[in-house]
Amino acid sequence: MPFPSLLLAATATPSSWGNVLTAVLQILGALGVFLFGMKVMSEGIQKVGGGRMRQALATMTKNRFTGMLTGLVLTGIIQSSSATTVLVVSFVNAGLLTLTESIGIIMGANLGTTLTAWIVALVGKFSLSAIAIPIVGIGLPFFFIGKDKGKNFGEFLIGFGLLFFGLHLLKEAVPSAGDIQESNAFFHFVHSVVEMGGMRAVLIFLFGGILLTVVVQSSSAAMAITVMCATKGWFGDDAFTAFKFSAAIVLGENIGTTITAWLASLGANTNAKRAARAHFLFNVIGVTWMLVAFALFTQAVWWLAGELPASLRSVQGTFQQSEIAFSTAIFHSLFNLTNIALLIWFVPQLAKVVSRWVKDPPGAPGRQRLSYISQRFVDLGELNLAEAETATRRMGDLACGMLQGCIDLMNHPETDLSTKVGELKQSEDDCDIMLHDLTEYLVACSTHEIGQGNANRIAAMLRAASEYEEATDRIYRLVKVLQRKYEKSRKFTDEQQAALTAHAESVLVFLKLSRDLTVTQPTAADLSASKEREKEIDAARKRLNKEAMARMSSGGDVPTEMLQVDLSNHLEAIGNHAHNIVEAWAGIGRS
């Protein structure tokens, strides 16, 4: 229940229970329409621009500045900084983002969430009820009649209309101070804090903002409630005083929104915990310096809001209402912009601080687990699959790394293999775990309404992940053959060694190609080229085996020649897995 409504209900007199219950249900209903509209709009726009969003996540996080821009755009689109930061924490947990990269995205997410304050500030510029429902009406034909992109665009329009209609309902449902009974204890408490003034009052409202955000679990919804209450006189009759205390609540909401990511990091690995702590630390540092400069900063923002063009500030309400709403939006944006400008230069230092805060656990490094924690807290739709797709590519990286290590062993036949065999066995076990976790995650994704295109993507990822796991099994068998060769002191001729190495390197190139096609959908030409590569690898296996059989017929060492046959057969099987992966990605319907 929203914080103001909860206290209002708790302190009402028995005679007013009916009115209070009606008001509370109206606010809850308005909040529900607002949040549902935000969710539908977010899912629709993710599906419309899904491919570009996935590409941005894969390529635009390599430094703090592009990461910040990615976080800004992503949060502006999905309208949830909590969703963005939970996604970041899960990416870090899966090893898909570094800690430093995650901090840049988190900074951008803080700025992206300020869009909500501007939307609420503009609520009074026009009659929302006159345009919100027609927008839904425009979206309905697209949603029911359209295909793929059209259907997704219709979903976006419906969500967009519901979001604004929810804001309209919230505006009407939040009671003004004049409508609250004078005997209401919460009314007197708020006004006693307002009359108290000074930093004590600012801190009380700040903690109220933290509590409000934790209760509603949405900084966007908390921001909407804050601005509505401020413009309805909850924080006093003086416009500047009301703005000042709404700004204090906004600061609290910036801290409260970090709780979701903190909870998401529970049970995650060390770096994921560090990413969540970095989000908390970044916001706390910002709130701390803002409290020092609060009086000067709020006065400057109030002056700036007064300098806005009159046409922008003319709303359906009083002049003071427009001043409060626009001043709060400006404050929220300038606060986050300034905080980013101050701290973006110290991202490595922030990473060091949280690394000392959350220390590495004692013992050996952890295994390669893919823990998809975002699903437990926020349904991110298209972005859930982007996370899984990147993780599938990581399985490909692991398989390619194992085969490269195997080729290195082939090129050094006199080297003791015991240490390297142990390392590659660990990698093979890791891939087994990754397949299990990825399968569970994709099955969870498939339980939601995802559309045919995304269903095909899930099927492709499930097949590709299974093929990668089987490929790593084959690579480990290769290593065991090489170990047996070393232990038995079997030696290949230079010609045999060169032919086997060339065969293995050809398979490695093929495996890398299949991994790279995780990002770009294979064309018909890619699939045809893959079939030709598979045939070439099969022909090489037959040629090597025929040569080995000929040498055995001529009196060659049978155990040594059988080792070559085993190696060439395993390599050919890995090539088959690579082709199967290309087939899995070919022809899937991507959004």
C-alpha cells in the first residue's frame, strides 16, 4: 500500500473508515493501472527494438561512458531503474559484465529514471483522460490484427495509454490537504514536520522516501506519488517549502531503489554482490553531498524553474502546482547529472572500494556458474533472452578455449599433461553446470508469453547449449587420448603430427564460426558454407584414417595408429557439433 495511504488509513477515526477505504482503493487501483501500463509499454518496445537492444548490450558497455549511455537509454525505454540494475547484477553474476562496466550502466540507469518526474510534471499540460483512452484504441487493431512488429507496436501503444491513464487516475485519487480531516493524526504529523523546518525535517522526509520506495518497489511509482502529494498541499501551503520537501523525498527514493538490486545479489557470486553495493554506494555518496549543498541547490533549481517559458509551465491547476512539479523534475535530473559528472571519473576507485567491502571468499576461485537471478525479481521479457543469448555465446567461448588448449598439447607431445588435463576437466565440468543452469533459465522464460519468434530463439539456444556441452565432452576425450599417448610413450611422425594439427585447427576455426553466429542470424549462404566445411572435415578424417590403416597393413605400430584414428574421429565429431550449432541458429525468427 502506498505510504501516505497506509498511514491515513491507520490513523482514521471509525466514522471515516468508509471514506478512507474508498480513497485507499482508488489510489491502489490507479497505481495498479500505472504500473501495469508501464510493464506492457516496456515489453512492447523491447520486442519492437529487441535486436538493437541486444546488440547495444553486447557492444556498448566496454567503457564507463558508453556503459552510462546504455544504462540511460535502457532505463528510459523500460522505465525501471530497478529492472536495469537487477539485470546488471545478474549479468555480472554470470560473468557477462565486469564490475567496472556494470558501474557505468548503473550510473546511466539513475539518470534514465528521471524521465518519470518529467512525465508527471507534464500531466497538467493537457487532459490525460481525453487522449489516454484513444491511444489505447489506436493500439488495439495493431495488437489483435497485426503480425510481429505491428502486434508489438500495438502492445506499446496500449501500455503507453494505460500509463498516462493511470497517472490521471492517481492525480484524481490522491486527496488534497484540504480534504483531509483536521483531526487526522498523519495530517498533523506531516505538518508538524513541515513547521519544524531545517535539516531535521529534510532528513525525516528523506527516510520517508526510502520507505515509500521499498513499499511500492518502484522508484517511478514513488516519484509519481511524491509529486502528486506535493502539488496537492501535503507538504504545506508555501510552494517553495513543498518543493524542498518533495526534493528530500526524491533523495530518499534514490537510496530506496537500490534495495531491489541488493536483494537480487543475495546468493549470487562475489562480483554480483559488489555491483549491487556499487549501486548503493554511488547513490549514498550523491545523497550525502547533496545534503551538504541542499539549501543552495534547491534555491538554484527553484530560480531555474521560474525562468522556464510561461507556456511550458501553464498547466491545468495553480501556478504553484506547476512550479512544484517542474522544480522536482529539474531537481531530480540535475542531481543525477551532477552526481554522474562528479563520480564517473572515479569508477575504478569505486570498484576498488566495493572490492574491499565485499572480499573474495577464501579458497579456490568459483566455478563457471550462470545464475539468472533477474527472473526471481523482475520479468524483463526480451532482455531475459538477451542475457541467455550472451551466456550461450560464453559456452561457445569455453568450448573454443578448451579446443585451443588441446591443440597446444598436440604441439608439445613431450610435455607432462597431468596439470593441463586437470584444468580441462574442470572446464568440461563447468560446461555441464552451465548447460543445466541455462536450460532451467530458458524453461522459466518459456513459461511467459514470448511470441513465436522468441520461442524459436529459445529452441535454438537449448540446442546450441546442448551441442556445446557435447563438444566439450569430445574435447576432453581428445585430451585423454593425448594423455594415454604420452604415458605409453607413443610418437607420431612429423607428417602425422602436422596433418593432425591442421585437422584440429580447421575444426577450431569451424567451432569459432558457429560461436560468432550467436550474435548474427546465419544466412542461407552461411548454412551452405557450414555444410561444405562439415564435408571437408569428414573427408579429412577419412583420409587420415585410411593412411593409418595403410601404415598398419605395412607393419606400422598398431597402438600408435589407433591413437591417430581416435583423435581424428573425435575431431570430426566436434565438427559435426559445430555444424549442428549453425543449423540451430539458422532460420529462427528474431524480433
